[in-house]
Amino acid sequence: MTRHVPISGSVAAEHDQALDRLRVLLTRRGIHSYVVEWLRLTLRSAPFPAAPLSNLDRYPPELIVFAPQGWRVATVRIAADRSAAYIVEVARVGEDHALMPDIRYIVPSGKPAKAAALIPG
């Protein structure tokens, strides 16, 4: 999972734009999704008169797609490498509603419609 590696604000903005393009396509199909932003704020105290220090790390955002009943249908991330491909993970359930591993697809960055087509709904 790429969430453990901080990204710059400009890279995070690019990821947000890519997920927004996908979200528009999903909304047109009546599919509800949410973008989750992962942040880590570190605060450090300092002896007076020095000012306290803080540090904000951003991590790659995720687009989470839910069914109307509330369960997760898919998660979409943007690849951290130069490809900026869509990583689409579609949830699966087996017999008796047993959870199964997600199916993972990698879709080129310029094809949000192809990524949207992989998401059931």
C-alpha cells in the first residue's frame, strides 16, 4: 500500500485531479464515492522562548466507492510512480457473503473512463 510514503503537495493535487475526473464519470452513472485524504500532523514542543514546531505529511488519496447498502465496492488509488496509472481494487464476496481478496486492475492514467467501467454499479 502506498499510503506509507509521503508525497508532495503538488503530487497530491495531481492525484486529486485524476480522482476527480473518475468521480465525475461515476456520478453520471449514479454511483456514490468519497475521496479520503490521508494526513499526518506531527507537533513538537520547544522550550520557551522558541516556537513549537509542526510538520504535515500528505499521503496518496483514495477514492472509495460504496454500495447503497453501505459496503465497499471498490477502492481507487493513483500509482506513485511516473505512470500515475489508476489502481482499481474491486471488492469480492464468495458464498455465504465470505470476504475474498480484491481483484486489482491497473489502468493507464489517460483512461479514466476505462477505470470507471471496471467499477460495478
